[in-house]
Amino acid sequence: MEGVTEESYRLAVSKAFPEWDLYATDFLRVPSEGNYKTSKVLGHFGELAYKNEKLRKKTTFQILTSSRANTQQTVELIDAIGFDHLDLNIGCPSKKVNAHKGGAYLLSDIPALREILKTIRSNFKNCFTVKIRIGYKDTNNFEDLLKLFEDEGVEAITIHGRTRDQLYRGLADWSYIKKAVEVSNLPIIGNGDIWTTADINRMFAETGCHSVMAARGALKTPWLATLYREYGDEINESFLLQERKKFLEIYFYELDREYKREGRSEDHILKRFKALSRYIFDDLEEGDDLKNNFLRSRSYNEFSDVLSSIF
Ligand SMILES: Cc1cc2nc3c(=O)[nH]c(=O)nc-3n(C[C@H](O)[C@H](O)[C@H](O)COP(=O)(O)O)c2cc1C
């Protein structure tokens, strides 16, 4: 997730909640002018995260590119440094990105997308996957896209069940995920509106998908995989709230440690914590008050006091 899953975040979450099967970097934009050096690519992933072999194997490196960008050079570099998993972002709905014919725009231009897929496939030897929406303006070419990915050697498809034009409106349409499972031979990863363990079970039951991906749900409940692995569907609300408090403490403790290890100032850490608190207090009885107090904290110490008051 852009602005969230930087190295320190991934290190902290993987320490606190190792039950996730796969983590993802936010996207590295392939440059249209000039070339990246090894230090830029490695820096995007994070050197510590790279040196941690177990975590590296569990992390997908995401890129975002367009026909004009120098995809070959960047992918060659990613391959040479040695990553296990490369993911192409074909879902980003940003106006600026789409105006440069990148992200979700590529869903509407199959010839351009085909060339990019060929370039990546022929220059990256390990697992290559794509992350898509169900269309750009509409879903008319959805099945053509699925066929394209199979033809061009993609190894799995993550599908966010909204078109680019829908942005985040309405509910994600999981029927397209089901459709993809039916017509494609590739593993399909279902995405969109997974907030709880019950949603995970429902996604599997309704679509038959291979696995699921959570974004906002993982921001709200960074320990969602832990709950799913350890308790499945058998959790009642009051238990969940008790667990939320316990896990919140672990989450912020590990984040704090990673940010401090990176030498960030307390002001900076406070800003990061505020940015990460959008959904995190939801469902707690006193959640609205906590969030307000949290967002109003003027210092790291004030913030720590609010946090301590929860436990
Ligand atoms: C803050 C934020 C940043 C995101 N950044 C990325 C990104 O870098 N790459 C990507 O493929 N999707 C990104 N997404 C989209 C999510 O991966 C996901 O497809 C979308 O949020 C729907 O899933 P959800 O309902 O689980 O949030 C981002 C979403 C959010 C909320």
C-alpha cells in the first residue's frame, strides 16, 4: 500500500503478526527518463528486509509502469538483485498515473499491456503476478484480459472487484472473481472489502478463489491473519474487542521500535501513527473518543498516554 507498506512497516507487522502468508511493497514507479541504480531498487524494498531471507521470500515487489517507461532495465535490475516475487500494478486509479498511461489505464489497452507483460516475463525468472481491477471504464474486456495473462506467462492474478471508474464506490463485485476462477487456469487472489475473518470465509465460499488479499482490512486489523489462522470463524464480538486491545499494544510497540531503529524523530513517528489510525479504533466502544484524542495529540508523549489508557 502506497504510503504504508514501507520497509519499517513490513518489518514491524511481520514481527508482530507473522501469520500473513505474503506481504507487498508499495509500487516502485519505473522511470520514463534515465535508469534506476541498484541502490534505488534495493532502497525501495529495504536493505534489512532484503537481508532477512525469510521475509524476503514472503514479500512481493510491486512495480508500476507504462509503454514509455524503461521497464526492461528496471526489471533486469530487480531480477539481478534477486527477488522471489514481482507484481505488476494494473489497478492504480490515480488520474496522474492513468494520464501517463500507467496503472489501471493499461486494462483498456491490451496491445500495450501485452508488450509490457512480454518484457517483464522475458526479464524476470521468478514468480510474476499481476494486480488488476475488473476493467477501466467497464468490464467488457474482462475475459480477454484473463486470457492475455495466461498467454503471457503470468503466474497469478489478484483481482480487486471494482472498475477504475468506480474508484472505491459501492461494494466490490466478487462475481467477477468467481468468473475468473471459472475461466482462467491461473490461481486467482480475491480482493475488495475483506474486513473480518467471516469475510475471508465468505470470499472463499462464494468465489472458490485460491487466496485472498486485504488492504484496508489489514490497516484496520493488522492481526487479521492471526485471527483467521488461530480462531477461524469461532470468535465472538467481546472476545474480538479484548483481543483488539492486546494486539493494538503489540502493533504500536513493534512500529515504534522499527521507526526508532531508523532514527526517526518523535514528531515523525507521531505523524505516522496518526496516519495509521484511520480505522484502527473502529469497533471499540470508546473508539471515536480514542481516535479524536489520538489525532489531537500534540506530542509523542501525549499519544503514548492515550494509548496506555486503552489497556
Ligand atoms: C492507502 C492505500 C494504498 C494503496 N496502495 C496500493 C498499491 O501501492 N498497490 C496496489 O496494487 N494497490 C494499492 N491499493 C489498493 C488495494 O491494494 C486494494 O486493491 C483496494 O484497497 C481494495 O481492497 P480493500 O477493500 O481490502 O481495501 C491501496 C489501497 C489503499 C487504501
